Amino acid sequence: MTRAHLAPRGAALTATAALVLAGCGGDDGDDGGGPKPRLVVSAAASMTEPLTACSRDYLGATVRLSFAGSDELAAQIEQGVKPDVYAAANTKLPDRLHEEGKLGRPVEFATNTLVLAVPKDSPIASVDDLTKSGTKIAVGSESVPIGSYTRETLARLPPGEETAILANVRSNEPDVKGIVGKLTQGAADAGFVYVTDVNATDGELKAIALPSRLEPKVTYAAGVVSGAEQPAEARTYVDGLVHGPCADALESAGFGPAP
């Protein structure tokens, strides 16, 4: 995205984010000691299942969750949207927001593994099979972490193999859930996602491990958004991504510990 397109897209993102943040999460509750503060968390789509599970009964606050591509959520913050917590599927975007003064110092809290995902009955067995003519591949767009990790992986292949695979790409998705959707709906034969996303399909998809020489380092980071309405609760939530119920939920979903 160029600077020339920031303003109009930013306005759309801000309007969309306002609707999303207003509508996600549980109901504001009263635990007998008065209504809980509302904590707004913007997080990468790949964490949908574990964060939904651990935030449902979160102590001390009613958590509103907004899931999307890490790049889209970062753009919303840059355009003035102020969730309390931002959690991304890489370290680059949180570091950028921190440098811009829009996010507190990021904390690395989890890792993940990039895999090749295919339907459970697919004959595809390796990355080499993706070069075959007619194979339909879904990947993440270049700006979202899953797309960046995918291109980093493909760049480590021999040039001819990389070119052949990219020629078979039929879909560039805005987040990892879009890739999963293409695979489960039969619109794609293969796609690059995180192993946790395959785990979340309950066997509908299978994961094919990548050779170690191709694997990118996938590290997640989060921070408290500058000007957050609930900075203390936001810090507690971020800390809980490293140690606490949310850290446990991430581990159960297949995420690894912070490096």
C-alpha cells in the first residue's frame, strides 16, 4: 500500500473497525462488584480459537475481540483506532507501531510453524507437487504475515521451482482464515498456513511439514496501544499471553513458547 492510498483506505478501515470492535466478544457483565471494564483486543486471525476460549471468562474485564490480518489491524491503529491490546503474527508490525509511538514496547509471546495444508484426502505430499500444472494454490497477500512468511519460504527454493509454484497461485487472501476457507470449500488444492490453523479444522485438512531449510521463523508479539482506555488491564492481558490462561490456550492449540 502506497502513501497516496492511506487516507481513503484509512477512513474505511476506521469505520469498519468501529463496527467490529463494537460487536465482538461477550456481554458486559456484573460480577457482584459492579460492571467490569471493557478491554478491546485486536489480534491476528490465526489466534481466533485460543483467544476466544481464554477471553470468554477473563477475570477483571469483559474482553472484546477483533480478529483480522495483522497488517489490517496495524493500519487501523495508524489511522486512529485505539484498541487496548494489539497482538500480531509477527514482530515487524508491532515494532513499527512502537517506533511510531502508537504501541508500547512489544512483548514476544508465542511461536508457530508454517506448513503446507491440503484437504485430508489430497494426493499432494510435498512442496514439489505444487509445481504441477493445474494445481490451485491459495496464499496470503504480501502485506499480511502469513503471505510474507510464505514468500520467504518460496524464495529459498530453486528459482525455477519458485516460479512454477507462484504461477499456480490462484488466490491471495487478506488473512490465514481466508486460505483455510478456500481449502475447506474446495476452491484451492493447497495453501500455506500455520499448523495451528490445520489443528483447528478437526481433521478436515492435513498438514505437510516443510523441510527445515525452508522453514521461516514465525514469532508473535503484542503490546499495549498508546492511549488505551484500559492500560492496566491491557498490560495484564499482554502478560497473560506469556504466562496465564491465554498462554495455556495458545499452547493447547499448538503454538510454541516465545523464543
